[in-house]
Amino acid sequence: MKTIIDVKNLTKTFGSRKNKVNVLENISFSVEEGEFVGIMGPSGAGKTTLLNILSTISFPTLGSIVINGADLTSLKGDNLSEFRRKNLGFILQDFHLMNTLTARDNILLPLAVEKKSLAEIDQKIEVASEMLGIKGILNQYPDELSVGQKQRVAAARALIEEPKIIFADEPTGALDSTSATELLNYLHDISLHKDTTILMVTHDPYTASYCNRILFIKDGAIFSEIVRRGSRREFFNKVIDMQATIGGGGRSNAISSGL
Ligand SMILES: Nc1ncnc2c1ncn2[C@@H]1O[C@H](COP(=O)(O)OP(=O)(O)OP(=O)(O)O)[C@@H](O)[C@H]1O
Ligand SMILES: [Mg+2]
């Protein structure tokens, strides 16, 4: 097994000198190639912050991150863009679709830079849109799509280049259960057969049960980790137990804080 993500002593601080908040504090972990890792924890725990740093959208205050042999803190400008394009795919919490482009052109955006042949592009979009059930909406613009449709377009865009590593933030949040299950089966499949590494933030135990391992984050630090050894059902129950131990997911937090 090859380590593909190696995080050491990662700290992220927001705010000015007087008003500093450590949103992530001294986080260390590593991920092997082909692992499907979930990141869970209460709302505000720092999950999106962590994912954004690993996916090079934002930068750590302290610590080191090595992804596929490259030290992220030393990559800048064009080198960083090239690294991102060659290695990473994103399905983010807000979908980052371009409103001036159709769904089809949004999905094709990563391929445009690569100068692929038309036939190859058509074939890739056929496969991705079939799998995600979005063939009928390819010519519509993001404004004309439902939240779930936007999420599927964003997923297709992330998957079309078959990146080595996929970062997903609540990828099933806006999907009905059939589309969610299809997407999860696909993610599970590529982690198993194509050695794609996946890091996925989710609040949902069903979604999480597709992972091999889950890191639980609380107050900006790793609280615990669970590894799947038996059936998905067993793992699902473990996730629920751990959520209860850690103090619930986002929803239960929101409810109790309103009382
Ligand atoms: N740019 C920022 N400036 C200041 N504080 C921030 C910034 N971004 C996030 N935070 C704070 O960092 C903490 C963690 O936020 P983050 O979005 O990572 O949480 P999360 O675990 O993804 O939550 P959720 O489950 O609700 O998506 C929160 O308290 C948030 O207010
Ligand atoms: Mg978040």
C-alpha cells in the first residue's frame, strides 16, 4: 500500500492577532491509495475547513501536507494549478457551477484544458451523465436546475477526468435516495477497482457506511476513527454509536442549541 495523503500537525487559525480562533488544531493522519475515507463530526467542527486545505483551495497556518509525493506548502502558482488538474477532483458543498455555461459545458470544463478528441469527450460525457441520470438536462443552465440536479452535474464534472483523488463535501446532501445510492456505489467502485482515493465529508450515517474508514472531528481535532471490518450494516451501526458518543451530528446540535 502506498500513502497518498500525509498530514502532519496541521493547524488553521482564522482571525486577526487579538481575535484568533484555531479552527483546526494539530491534526495528523494519513490515507493510503484507494481508500474511501469519511470525515464526520458536529457542525462547525472544521470538516469543510480541513477538506478545503487538503484540496488546495485554502492554506494551512502551520503543518505539512504531502499529497501524491508533492509537498503542498511548497507548490505555488502554475505548479499548484497543474498539480490540482492532474491529481484532484472536487464535489464541493456549494457546487461552483458557472452560470453562463450549460450543464454539459460545466461538466466538460476540466477536459477543455487537456485538448482531448471530440469522440473521447462525447464518450466520457455519455458514461458520466448516464451514471448520474442527467442526460436529459445537459443543455440547461445551472439557474434552471434543482439543487439535486446541480449536485449531480458537479459530481459528473469531478469524475469525468478520473482524478487520482476525489474530495467530496456532502456529495449526497441534495440527492434522493436512489441517486445517492448510485453515486455512492460508483465512488465505492472506483476506490476498489481504479485505486481512486476518496475523502468525503458527510453528516449522514447511510452515506458514511460506504466508506472503509471514518475520521471523526470535534472542535478542530481528531476525536476518533473507525474502520470497517464487517458488513455495511454493521458499519452503519458503528457510525451511529460514534455520532451519539461525539455529541450528535449537525442536526441534533442545532436542535439542542435552540432549547
Ligand atoms: N473564513 C473563515 N473565517 C473565520 N472563521 C471561519 C472561516 N471559515 C470557517 N470558519 C469557522 O470555522 C469553524 C469550522 O467551520 P467549517 O465550515 O469547517 O465547519 P464544518 O465542520 O464543515 O461544519 P458544517 O457541518 O456545518 O458544514 C466554524 O466555527 C466556522 O465559523
Ligand atoms: Mg461543512
